[in-house]
Amino acid sequence: MTIRTFGIDHVHFNVRRIKRFLEIMERLFGADIKPISQLAQLGAYNASVHFPAKGMTPSFPDVFQPGGDSDQAPEHIRDHGQGISHVVFRVENIEDTVLHAANCGLRRGPGARQGASARS
């Protein structure tokens, strides 16, 4: 079995300077930047970057900057440096995908949400 994917849904980036990252995305790609907001439940600042897409469902970077020392973003940056924390693929059946990934030797990482729903 292989997993049927419909492409990348989104990518999470953890950065120290969210405004600088967004400026680069805008200058490089002409990206549509969603306003920076504060996510109280994560203790972080967040913004989404959307790229013009012709004839396809767009993928987007979801960018996080630590809002303090107690959330996942500063922990990830401290342990791994700035960068990608995860990539989310669009899949047909999330339950079968999780089972197949486990059978291939992958495991749910720290901070993974239980019961994350698939998007179509």
C-alpha cells in the first residue's frame, strides 16, 4: 500500500522574527500575508502566507513566533533551530494513513495533536 496524497496542505515554520520572515515571503513571491495574530492557546504569534495559485488548491506556510518561553515554538527553536516543525499532506483517509505510517516505522512526534481531522 502507498498513501494517496493530494499534495501539501500547509507547512509550519517556527521563527524568531515573524515580521522579517513575512517581508521576505512578500518580496520574493508576492505572497498575500494574513495579519499577524496572537494565539493565546499556543502562547505564540501566528500569520499565514498565501501564494497565488492557478487551477489548484493552494498550499500555505503557517508561521509562528514565540510569544513567551512556555509554548512549543521556543522549545522547537531552542532544540532544533528556526525552521520547519512539520508538513501536513492532504490525504484521502487519515485513519488508514496513520496506520500505514506506523506500519512503516513512523511514530507520532511530541506535540502531535490527537484526533487531528483531515481536510478535503
